[in-house]
Amino acid sequence: MRHNKKFNHLGRKSGHRKAMLANMASSLILHKRIETTVAKAKALRVYIEPLLTKSKDDTTHSRRIVFSYLKQKEAVSELFRTIAPKIADRPGGYTRILKTGFRQGDAADMAMIELVDFNEAMLASAKPEVKKPATRRGRSKKAEGTEVKADEAVAAEPKAKAPAKPRAKKSEEKKEE
């Protein structure tokens, strides 16, 4: 039974797993994007997101804690110098996992994990959305350049129908003819 064993062991002993995740986290920090299997990417996301949160406050204590996880001085300095200022206002979700297909040799499900704020192509393509004004169905269409004023909008609303007159019975209609 596997009660309370929530994280993926990735088929490795704990020392090997910790070293592998530390190396992958350092590579992700230095290169901003790495390609790996989906299982490793999900395990790496759980490993690195708390470190990115810890890097937001640049103190000696937080640097030492992050260094105890990463074990690379260059990765720690890169994290605190360039990455932390960019993610300072982000409340979480610093990484993105994009599935890329299957590996040729063993058909393993591959993915690319990247830092969200460092994908220049996706940031450039994100255009601000233009919000269209809410319209009601059945209102006459105006020209795109004109704006509807408040009193015109009230006048454009459909009015309630008057109650219909009771219809005469068919026998009464024949008598009238």
C-alpha cells in the first residue's frame, strides 16, 4: 500500500532523485527552458516553485536555503539577480509545462518546462484584448465609430407590447361576412 506517498519517486533512490532535481532546477534557471519527460517536468515544478517564491526576498537566509537545494553558485546568483525581479509581482505559477509529443527511442511522453516570464515569443504575441461593449439582441445596429448615449440607449430598448385584443370566435367572424 502507498498511503501518504504523494510525490513521484521517478524510479530512483532518494539521493539520486534529489541530485537529479537539483541539476534540472539549475539548468532551468540558467537556460530558462529545458526539455524532459512529463513526469520529470511535473516533479521539477513541485521542486522549483517554492525556490522561486523564496527568491523574492533577497536575504542571506533565503540565499542559503536556495543554495542548499540547488548546490550551484551560478544558478543561485542568476535566480536572485535576473529571475526574482521579473517574478516579483506574480503571485505564483512561475513555470509552464508544454507537451511536445513522444520520444523516438522509447515513446516516452516528452514536455518542455519553461519560466513563464521569460518566453519572449509568447509575451510578444499576447495582444491586449479589445473589450466590445455589451449589446442587447434586437437593437438596431449603429455604425462602429459612433457611441450610444445613455438617453439614446433607453430609447433604443424595445417597449413592452400592449395586451392583445381578444379574438372573435370563428362563428362570429362568419356572421360578419
